[in-house]
Amino acid sequence: MFGILRPCRHSLPGGLATEWMSHLCGLCLALRDGHGQASRLATNHDGLVISVLTAAQSRDEAATRAVGPCLLRGMRTARVADGTGANLAATVSLMLASGKIRDHIEDGDGRLARPGVRAVAGRMARRWQQDAREAGTGLGFDTSALTAVMDRQREVESAAGPGTDVLTVTAPTEEATAEAFAHTAALAGCPANAEPLHEAGRLFGRIAHLLDAVEDQKEDLANGSWNPLTATETGADRARELCDDAVLGVRLALEATEFTDDRLVRALLVTELRRAVSRTFAHAGHPGHPEHPGHGAGSPGYGPGPGGYHPGHGSGDHGGGSGPGHGQGGHGHGGDGSGGDGGHRNKGGCCTRACETPALETPPRSRGLFAGCAAALFMCCTCQLCCRGPHPGPWSGEPREAWCDICGCAGETCGNCCDCCGSCSRCKDCDCNCCD
């Protein structure tokens, strides 16, 4: 699974972790039931936000269903999200995954550069796009707009070069996520929420696109692949500034949105989104920087007060002002020096025992077929494959990210926190310093 939102259980208190898993499993099963087993590969942490937003706006009790045991749940049964929110999340995830596959095929990246794999992946992408189009029609969601956006993305990237504003490159992604966020208001029967959610989705798409570019920049340089930051000669400081401003814009847009229960929405799109920005830049070697004065917004802005929604003021084409705590990053990923572990996470955290063996080695130590199988079995049984990131590949020894990253709390003190960890309104009553 992939995505920029990777919350730890300790940052989702009061049953929010269970609710988050309900939406994640609901997305996975909606993909399976509607589009076949292979489509579950499109499950991602960000797509479930669509399901969360729909449930948070609904005035009826959220629809759930009982499901059987699953390996990623430790072979436990559960009740998972069901209904139009989960189905829309599946539709959007499938459409975006098909576009991502097509991009990799055209760029000739990695395994998709091989002729046999490229042909199979191309057929899968076309089938997923067709399935998503049919499912979207049933939900009243026009997926042709997403298709047009993805086509325009390739045109924008082809025309981009030194001096091009990086926001020109991120614009198609922003448009796609904005349409998906706004449609949750229609599904929940809250049309007044469409405008602020459209803005929140646009800024979320900007953050997702920029963070993906930051994470891949070094690898893209080594492989000669196209990267928006490299192509437009956008520096890390500029990218970080845009992300911080967008994080604040998302928060203000959510304040202008009417929810019946916004706890999980705010945990993901306020707290975790801020942490995702700090985590990504810290791991890429660009630690957090001090707060800077807010920038004006050429696009609609949001703020408290009568009506909630207010047109943006000032100049510039990125939203809002700087987000709080640029140098903090939550859970030790910002500029406070605690995130400089080179990405070797979960040292002493909530997966301490599982992370002790096998160790990451430099250079990586490869294993033979049978030794690799034994290592894979051991790592699966100790939850390292799904919870430990990065972990050494059983056969190659190369660092690999966790499948679900549910314990991706960067190896700080979350395993030893007091019970109020993750709830800022309650942390003021205790002496622990594990929350930002």
C-alpha cells in the first residue's frame, strides 16, 4: 500500500485507529467486490480519505458490514466501512492507480520497462480505467473529468522546463483530488460543503504531488527519470513552503466545512498531513525550517467567522499562510534533530522486538532461495513485512517500506507514551513530551 498519510495507532486515540482501519479495510474489500482480487493492489492510505469524508458528513449512522479474518488484521474479524463512501474511494483509487501505471509505462520506470511486464500492466491499467468509469457512473461521479486531467498531466509535464512554476505541473493532480473531495458532499447530502471541500482536495493534491516528487527526486536523478522539481529547477525550500502553506489551507477549508463527526478527518488531514510533510522532507535530507510569515492566497481562502468561507486576499497562487510548527514535524521528524536516523525507523518504538532481527546492513546482504524463504516466513510471522519500515528484503537485503506502515511512528517514544498520547487537548494534563 502507498500514500502520504501513514498514521500510527498512538496518534489515533479514542477508537480512531479502529475507525481508520475500518475505512482502510472497507476500501480494500470494495475494490475486491467491485473489480476483482487484482484491483486490491490499488488500495492506498490516501484513497480512504474519501470514505472518511463521506462518513464524517453523513447525518445517518455510518454503514458498516462484518467481514472475516485477514492476515493484515492478525487473522481477526472486523466491521468495515461500506456503502457509497467506500465505493467512491475505490473508484477514485482505481482510476488514479491506472493513471500511475500508464505514467510508469510511458516513462519506462523499473520493472514496467520490461516488454512482457509492460504489456500486462498496460492491459490491467485499461481494464481498471474502464471499471472505474462504470462504477463512477453508478455513483453520479464523472470519471471522464479525471481521465481528461490525467491526459493533461502528461501534456503539462512535456511542456515544463526550467523556469516553469511547479504549480503548473501540480495543477492537474489538484483538479482531480478536488473533484473527488467535493463529490463526497453530494454523496452525504451536504451540498453546502462542496466548495470548501473542493479547496481542501485541491491543496491535498498539491501536497501529495510535491511530496511524491521530493521522495523520488534522488532516485529519479539516478535513473534519468522525469521529476517535476528537477525539471522546473524548484528548490527544496520552495517545495517546503508550498507544502506548509497548503497544509494550513486544508485546515482552514475544513473549518469552513460542516461535519457531524470530524475527529478522524482532522486527525488525518490536519495532524497527520503536517507530519507527512515534515517526515518526507526530513527523510529526503531537508529538515524543517522555522516558521515564516503567512503568504496571501490568489485562490479562495478559508477562515473563521460568519459564513466560514471568504475569498482569498493578497497575491500569489498558493493558499494560505505557513503552517504551524515547521521545525517540529511531530513524532521527531522535523528540524529538532530527532528525525536524523536516515530512515531507520521503529528503533525502540512499538515494534521493537520485531525490528531487532534481521538487521539492515550496509552494503545489503543478499540471501539464497531457501534462506530468503525462511527469512520471509519469519518476517511475516513477526509482522515485519506489514509494520516495519524500512525492513530488509528477505532475498535482496535492500531496504523495503512496510506494506501498511501502521506502526510508522519513526521509532520515537510512542511505545512508552502515556495514555493521552495523540490527543493534544489532553496532553496538557500530563508530563509526557511525546506529542507535538
